[in-house]
Amino acid sequence: MNDYPRPLLDHLLELRQRLILMLVGFVVVFAICYYYSEPIFQFLVRPLANLLQEKGEGRRLIYTGLTEAFLTYIKVAAFAAAFLSFPLFAMQIWRFIAPGLYENERKLCVGLFLATPLLFFSGAVFAYTIIFPNAYEFFLSFESNTGYLPIQLEAKVNEYLSFVMRLIFAFGICFELPVVLTLLAGTGMITPQTLIDKWRIAVVLIFVIAAFITPPDILSMVGLALPLIMLYGLSILMVHALAKHRLKRND
């Protein structure tokens, strides 16, 4: 911790400077991502495209509004820029709060800052590689070529992108569960015994959250709930290790 206090105005000026740096960095990354928005979008649409190609039929994504395709590429660039800019945001946040932390608090924050993007990326990869193909296959199974008119998917670009981004962010944020619980333990709001005693309630809440944010199919819900339950168990180990470290330091 610093040996001398700083005036409130100095902290506000520093905060403004770091916010400006974060904004400038995001704008630069956004411009780069917009330039590559077409390949990024093709990457996001690949799981659906692979399933449609397996059906051996020519398919397409459509847009019905004049500006819809343009706004879709804007959303793609913003989505990718937010993902790629996180290290810059984390660094600026860390440099702002680090001088006011004790040594043990700095070690905890460093570990959490490193774990946060890793867990978010793991959740996004899990959604992209496991959930998307199975969810798409489930929904495409309701297509029908019988009757007077066939029932086929004609997905809108904007709706598809919104669906993908919502799930990626939902899985990424849910996978931050160990970080959130460790922070709560660091502030003394919860203990390892609390997490152990309340595990049944936690499992019920996990399934409720999974049912709320995933598509309306059982596979997606269970696909999110099971990793979260495992992450809850990991959180208990992390909180226990933190509590054990505190006891050693106090002794």
C-alpha cells in the first residue's frame, strides 16, 4: 500500500485518464474488427452452416430491413472488440486499484484477473463447440417437407447473431462463478462451510438460471448446469484454500 494518501481530485483525474485509454483502445480494436467483420461473422455462423450443408440443400441467411445487414456487421465488430479489449480493460482497472491494496490483496486480485478471461473464454468455447451444434440440430429437427408447404428455416441475420452473442456472453459470464464466489469470500461475506451447507440450494438455482438463459431445450439447459455445478465445487476448493491461507498469515 502507498505510504501517503492522495487527494480525491488526483484519483478522479487518474480514473478519467484510464477511462479515456480504455475507450480509445476499444475504438481502435473495434475499427480493426469491423474491417474483419465478414470473416468473424462467417466463424460465428459456421456451426449452423455445417448442419445445413449436411442436409445437402442450398440455404442462406436473409435480412428484411434495409440497414439490417450493416447493423449486423456493426454488432459483430462490437462483440469481437469487447472480447478482445478485455485485457486492456483489466490492466487499466488493475493499475488504478493496485496502489491501494495490501500485498495479500494484490496476490488475490492478480489471480482473479488472470482467471477471469480464461474462464470466460472457456465458457464461450464450450457454447460454440458443444451447445451450438446440438441446439441447432434439435431445432432443425422440426423442419418438415411433408404436407402442402414445407417448413424450412430461413434465419434472419440479425436474429441469428443476437442468439449467438447472447449465448456466448451468457456461458462466458456464468463460467465466472469461481471468481465471484472467491471475491465474496475475500470480503468475508461467505465461508467454505457456507458453500458446503447451501449446495442443494445452489444446485437448484443453477438449474433455474440455466433454464432461463439457454434455448428451450433440455440439452442446452443441462449442458450449462453441469459445468456450473462442477465450477461450484471448484469454488469451494478455492475459497477453502483462501481461508487456509488467511489462517496461516494470522498465525
